[in-house]
Amino acid sequence: MARCADLMMNVQHSWPMGFGLLRLHGGRFRMFESKSSVPRIVAAAAALSLVTVGMAVSASAAPRTDTVDPTSSEIVTFAATTSGAEQEALLSDVAAVQLSSVPQLHMYAVDVTAAGADALRADPRVESVEADRVRAVEGTPDDPAYGDQWALPKIGWDQAFGTVVPGGTATVAVLDTGVDPSDDLTGKLVPGASMLAGSDTTADPNGHGTAMATIVAAKTDNGVGTAGVAYSGVSVMPVKVLGADGTGQDSDIVAGVVYAADHGADVILMSFSNPGRSDALQAAVDYAWSKGAVLVAATGNDGSSTATYPAGAAKVVGVSATTRDDSLWTSSNSGDDTFLGAPGVDIADGSGSVTGTSASAAIVAGAAALVKANDASASNGVVVGRLARTADPAGSVSDTGNGRVNLARALGDSSTTAVVPQGVAGSGGPFVGPYVVAASALKGALQGQSNPACASPAPCPWQSTSLDGWAELQTIPLRLAFDAGQANSTPNTFTIEIDHASGATAGLESLTGFTPSANVSMGAVTFSTASGGDIWKYTFTASISNDSAGSITFNTKMRAGAHAFSGNSLQIKGAGTLGIFKPAAAPGSPDLQVTKTGPTAVSPGQSMTYTVNYRNLASGSGTTNQATGTQLTDTLPTGVTYVPGSCTGGCVYDSLTNTLTWNVGTVLANSALVSRTFQVTVGTGVNNGTTLTNTAQILSAEDDSNTANNTASAATTVFAALISGQVILDANGNGVFDSGELGLAGATVTLYKDTNSNGSFDGGATDLQVGSPVVTPASGQWAFTSGLVKNTRYFVVRTNPSGYTSTNAVSETVAVGTDHSTAVKDTNDRINVLFDNVDATQYSSDNAFLARVTQQNQTIDFPQPTSPAVYGSSFNVTPSASSGLPVSLVATGGCSITPATPGWTVTMTSGTTSCVLTASQAGDSNWNAATDVVRTVAASKAVLTVTADA
């Protein structure tokens, strides 16, 4: 073969134009055509015949004198039972050169001669020997939309196209809304039928079925539209089972499945779903499977793990939708009904694109048909097995079942092991339709208006690229527009991003006034930032209720100073990009200055006041260097909330972005200082030591002469104050926390603030309660951490659970210089705590309340002794009280008692009179007397034994 190969190289240029020869592994060759419209011929025999021709026409072909056999790159996989030493020895025996290895798989990549490879194949210790192929794109069709079909290379389509030319044919029955002829389906359609009553045509009034057929088998390399997944040898049979609205009944679907099976469909595509299981549909599926059909269905677009049907039926390949990065599409159903995954986002369908599990199912159906056309002998189970085994990992088993389909690998799989999808076990039931087309997610387009938008009364046009004519502080109308015909779409999530700032340079104000049209529903808007706060993001979900066009309108403004933003325009992104051209700066050079003050320390739950001052330091009189369109803003830090109505000077508060805005108009040069104040409340969950920094900014329509003083910040440190302690069970009632005494559960501890600052507790009507009371757990621990502020007096009040009496209150003894607090006992149930007026962490811990049991009930435990007892015998009794107090015992009748350890020893003194034992406990200051317990032991005469003398 080495000689043949060399001869071949000598004659390559003797072949007609457009043909060439490529060397394959193991000295084999293939002939190919450089034009994709002419079939390829790949065969060792053809290569050999070409060698013969080459020998006949090439005078330069001289015989070789060397005898070195050519080698090829092969992957050798050994049986798991073959030891490493045996593997090395076998490779050495055939002079194989090792290139790399994967020990976990007992696999080697080697260069080896054909004879060596054959010897390895023949050895029972070798599992397989296969060519180490070079993977590369094998063909690109000239369909104009191919560049948009990201899903095809994702599933390995480009590796198969141009390399694998199916020798057989296959038919895909598209059970849907019908199929319309198109340029991309020319020659691809075979006769079908409509299962709908009153319909005798397979025309598609909806478009969904045509889209599915196009994804499956669009004519490829024809310069028109898109490329189909099944690029060769596959036809489409339209079977109409869904009406113009995309819905259909079980009875029609069952009839369609049976029709497709009876008319030779190799693959049956069902891009619809419903959570109800139908025995009739399962029977139809079983019938079609018995006829050799592969059945494929969409799992649905509800973002749910609840099983749907027919995807969840046995013998059906349920398909979920994946994204470009092989993750599960957020709205795709998944779970027990999912057998495979396939791309399902922005899938080109000839006239646009489809997003949803419908498109994913169509891709798998096309792949199954191509596998069948390439191997007519493969049964439906074998086809399914090849698709499942060769799938690529994507997400979890729940997400994509066996994985995301890989067409190239499936076509290269020669296994004949059948796999039958098991589906989801259902409870059965009647016809439950209708099944609903697994629809696309709602699509929207970002639009806006220029200024002036139009000449009244003409309708104002909406634009989707650039907006001009707007000045700072003018309201700019925007909308997210939804085209008509999306009634069957699923809800979608949209994120609108705006250029709010570029560092200290202003951009756009917040988005406000979100208003959906009557047929559109939208969820709550959530706010987030990116790029260090320069980008503001607004996220929400939207859905549409009918086929009419709809929209969500909203507004923004250019902030004062936006004229200085970098670039020519400010951008709004999300479902498209809008550019808003910047205005020119107004004439003049003001020098706006802002300063800000606030407390340096604060506690969680506390309210505090900020003061913002501004003025124009520029010199001038009249309009010279005045600031116009001036805007003062203050962005509050995370962890604080604005106190409604607290700002002075007429601010506007945006709760979504936590921002205050004052539109102050014109500020003349040499202006007086103007002050604005507002209050915020610190969240109770803000961590100790957190620094709260909020920044004020002032800008105008002019270029400021000194931008350094246009911003000012105030920093406040959070100190988490604490008042805590324990309620203790004073077991001996001495009012002292003795070693070994435990906490008391069920006590209520309440905190009050000395509201009138008189130093005395005036009750809850005057001294207001702080936070919620604490009911002590088994440990007796209690603590207050919210709403505590410096330079304030608090009262901690204890209430005991029923049955307990207070014996003392013990305040902490920590030095005031350590914890910046002073605690004093007021009464046995109240401790007075005063925080110092310092900016530091303040706490008062180790405070204690003690309580003893008031009067509790007790019981006596006195098991019944064995009865009857024999005269003269003795036994022990140990009655006990639940209080732990000692028990008294009295004996009457035919017995006597003596103290013992433990309990008492009882001796029977009569063989006929019963013994009566009475146990009692009289109680004490903490325990009530227990109810006496009486035990009666019957007497038994002793047996008299007489021994006669011998």
C-alpha cells in the first residue's frame, strides 16, 4: 500500500478539474469533488482502481525498493481485565508507537501498521481498534440563512454535511397545524392528510407546522432560506392534527399517529404538550412503535418539572430545549418526561426564528430521520439508542435526560443495541386534550421617540435606533413593543439597561412610569446595577393575552450634566439598542459646590438626618455664569430607607433606585448657601462596623468650571448596640445565682425607652416599647439589638411564667469605660440601662433576673409490691415524689417496716391479715402536698414442714 500511495501522489494532477485525492488512515483513500453539488465517493475499492489508472498514465512512477509498511494513527482500547503490563507488551509486540494514553479507559493513541492493527483486533484482550480521526468542518452550504443557524454546528451537523451521504430515505410525519409548500420544501413533501373534521387539506393557517417541517428537512445547499437538519434523503409528511389556533383533541392526535404509522412514517414529530395522560394516545404510540416509527415530542415551555404528554409517554423521545452554552433554557420543561435535549433558542425556521421545545423536538426528529436514512436496517429502537448513547453532556439528567443530541456522533455510531424510552408512569384517564403547541417566548423590541416626535395631529413614529432633539431634564418616551400574533407565546423576562453615569459624569435618570397596554401583563420591576453603578438595570417579566399588538411604555430623562457624557450618545439596551444624542452644553461657566453632613455613628434601627448644602461660587452678575437646569441628587446607601416626606425643598424619591432628586432650576453666580435636609432609617440587619456612605451631586446644563466640588459624601459607621442577659431558676430561692442553677424557660422580657427622659419607668403608655418582647428559651437567655441608640435610657422588664416568683434582679458590673453603659436594678423585675453619649459600640450584658417556683403540684411514684406475701417474709419498697422531697411511709395490718437504703424493708407479721402501706409527701413552700398512695399486699400462710425421725 505504501507503493500505491506514492504512485497516487504522482498522478494527482492527471485527474479532471474539480477532483482530487486525499489520503485516509491506514493507507486507504477517498475520491471527492470540490463542488458540494456533486455526490462524494468514498471507498477503498475506488481508491485502488484510481491507483491502477495512475499507474497506466504516469511515466514518472518508478518502483520503490524499500519495504517499510505505512502506519496510521489508531485508538486502541483494552479490555478492563487486561493488566497494564499486558497492554504495554501487546503494543510492543506489534511495534506500535505510543502517542498518548487515557489509563482510566484503558485507552492508547498509537501509530501502528495495518498488520499490527489487525493483530490487535484479533486479540481477545483488546476491546476495540478504531481510527484516530481528525475532526473538522466538512462542508458549509450556500443557504443564505445558514450563518444564523447556530444550532447546526452545535449538534455536529457541519461535521456530517459533506461527509455522510445517506444511501437510503426516511419520512418524518409532522403532526401539527399543517405544512405549506415553500422554496425550502420543494421536492421534500409527500402526501399527507388532515385528521380534523371538515378539513380536507394540509394547508397551514398557523405557520407552526411549516416552521417545524422547515427545521426538520429544509432543502439544503440550494441558495434559498435555511438548511434542514436532515439535509439529504428525508421527506416530510404533513398530518394536520391541530387547528389554526394551535390546539387539538386527543382523538385527532391518536388518528394522526395511526395514519402516520400506517403510511410508512419513520419518524413522527409531535411539537405539542399537555400535563394530562391519555391511555388512547399511549395505545396509538404503542401501535406506531410496533410499526417501526420513532416518536418525538416537545416537553413544553412552562419552566416546570411536571411531566407532560405525549413527551412523557412510553416509547416517545421527550425533548427539552437548551441554549448556546448547553444549559437548560429557562422556560423549558424538564424532568421525568425528558429523554434528550436539543437547541431551542432562536432557531431559524425559514421566515424568522422559533424559541421553544417545539424547535428542539424538530431538531431531534430531523436527526432521527437522517440516522434512519443513513442505515435503512436500523430499527426504531436502534435509532433511538444511537441518539441517546452519543448525546453530549448538557445540564443534569433532569435537564436533558441522556444529554444534548449530537448528530455527527449518532451518524458515526454502528451499534445495533435498541433503546426504548420508558416515559413517565401515569394514572390513565379519558381524552384530556387539547394539546397546546409548545409556543415561543414573547418577543419584544425596544423603541423610543425623537423630539419633536411628529407634527400634530399625525401619529408619532416610534424608532428603534437613534433618538435626537432631546435636552437635559426633558421626559423621553420609551416602550417595549410586542408584535401582533403572539397569543400563544410564553412569558419572557426582559432587562432594560441604561447609561446612568460614567464615573462622576451624569447620564440618564431612572426609568419610570412602566405602564403595560390592556393585553399585556408585567411582573414587578427589580433594580440592579453593573459597572460600578454606572449601568442601571431594570428587569421584569411580561406576557400577552391575545394576538393584538401590545406594549409597555415608560420614560427617562437626561440628567443635568449629561452633555458631558463620553461619546456621541447615551444608550438604552435590552431587546435592541437605542442611542440618545446628547445636547450641547449651555453657555457659561458656573462653579456649583455641594457639601454634605450627617452623624458619624448610628445604631441599627435608628433614624438619622443628613444635611446637603449647595451654592454657585462663580463670580458674575445677572445671567453671567449662572447655572440653569440645575439638578441636585443623592443616592442612598444600601441598608437605609428614606423616611417618607422628610426631605425639605421638594425632592422626588425613587424607591426602586433609592435616589432623591431636587430640580432646583437656576442658581445665580455668587448665590447664598441653600440647605436641604432629609431623614433615613438604618435597617435592623445592618452589620456592626458597616460604613454607610451616600453621595450628593449637583450639575447643570453648563460646563462647570470646577467639577471637583460637584460631589460630596458623608460617612456614618454603624455600631450594633446590645442589652442582654438571662432569666435564672433560683432553685433554693436565695436570690443569688448559685453554681449549677439553670435558665428558666417561658419568661417574657420587654424593653422600654425612657421616652420623656425623666429617669423613671412610667409604664408602657409613656415610655414606649422598643421592638418585640422576648420569650426565653430553655437557656433563659434574652437579648435586644434593634432600635438602640446612644445617650438613651432603657428599662428591661421581666414577667415570670405561671408558678414562679421573682427573687432578685442583678445588673451587670462591667466598667462603664468598657461597654459605655450603666445598668442599675430598679426592682426585682426591672433593670435600668443608660447608654453613654459616645460614638462607639455600646452594650450591657450579663444582666440577670432570678425566680423561684411558687407552689407546684407533685405526685408520688409507688409501684405495687408483689402480692400475696408469705408470713415471715421481707421485701423492699422505694416510693418517691416528683418534687424530690422525702416521702413518708406508714404500715398497718399484718406487717411492719424499718428504714433501709433505699426506701424501707417490709416484714409480713401475719399469714392471714393483709399489709397496708401508705406513702405521703406533705409539701413545702414550693410544692403542694401530694396525694397519698396506698398499696395493699395480701398475706399468705407459711408452709409447715414436719420431718419425721427415721
